[in-house]
Amino acid sequence: MRKLVLSLLSVMLLSGPVYAAGDAVKGAKVFKKCAACHSPEEGKNKMGPSLFGVVGRHAAAIEGYKYSKAMKKSDIVWDDENLAHFLKSPRKFVKGTKMSFAGIKKDDDMNNLLAYLDTLK
Ligand code: HEC
């Protein structure tokens, strides 16, 4: 138990300063909504590209993954702000994206998810 608590704590500490101090442990639960299509592991693409190292990455940057034209042309850098806009309403932020996901509507879920995504590096 103690070990578990310590490792949870270190995940939170390592997640660093993020968008409104989200909780990466809770964010890992929110990520279940993404996990059907995205792996958090490096080099592992599913229906969507791997999200390893996504924070700070340029959009459509994974070699060998077949992005939509819309994503290739988007010229976005995935910082917290752009991720938040995209994940709230993917098809509004990148018109023509092939990511079919309704969006994360709750701010808490969003902040926690962003904190979690920031640990994938
Ligand atoms: C139904 C499958 C599906 C779900 C669910 C889904 N995605 Fe996606 N995602 C995709 C696909 C497909 C793409 C590629 C989009 C394109 O090329 O237009 C993508 C692209 C992305 C990108 C851009 C990656 C890059 O390399 O530029 C991010 C970031 C992303 N998704 C995050 C998420 C997160 C976080 C969630 C959960 C909240 C999520 N996605 C849920 C299928 C999905």
C-alpha cells in the first residue's frame, strides 16, 4: 500500500507544472476514453497515432502513420492550449480530421488528462 501511495505521489510530482494543476493519476482514467485508438507507448500506432511525447510535438509528426490531409496541413504544435481546444471539440479545431471523438467536455477531466499526457515522455 505504502509503495502504491509513493508511486502515485511520484507520478503527480513528475508531471510538473501543467495547465491548472491537473491530476495525472485521475487523468490516466480519463485516458481510457482514448485508449481504444491511442497507445501511450512509443512507436505503437493503433487507429490513431501513438501519443508518446505528444506534448510539445508538431501535429502529424509520427513517421509511417497515415494522417488525414487536414491534420497534415494544420500546422499545430501540441501545447496544452492547443490540446485543450482540439480535445474539447476535435472536428471544430481541425476541420476534416479523421479522429471521430465527441470531445472532453468537463474542465476537470481536461486538466487531469493534460497532466497525464504530459507524463508520456
Ligand atoms: C475513435 C478513435 C479515437 C479516439 C477515441 C481518440 N482518438 Fe485521437 N486520433 C484518432 C485518429 C484516427 C487520429 C488521426 C487524426 C487525423 O489524421 O486527422 C487522432 C489524432 C490525435 C492527435 C493528434 C496526434 C498527432 O500526432 O498529431 C491527438 C493529440 C489525439 N488524437 C489525442 C486524443 C486523446 C487525448 C483522446 C482521448 C480524449 C483521443 N485522441 C481519442 C483517433 C481517436
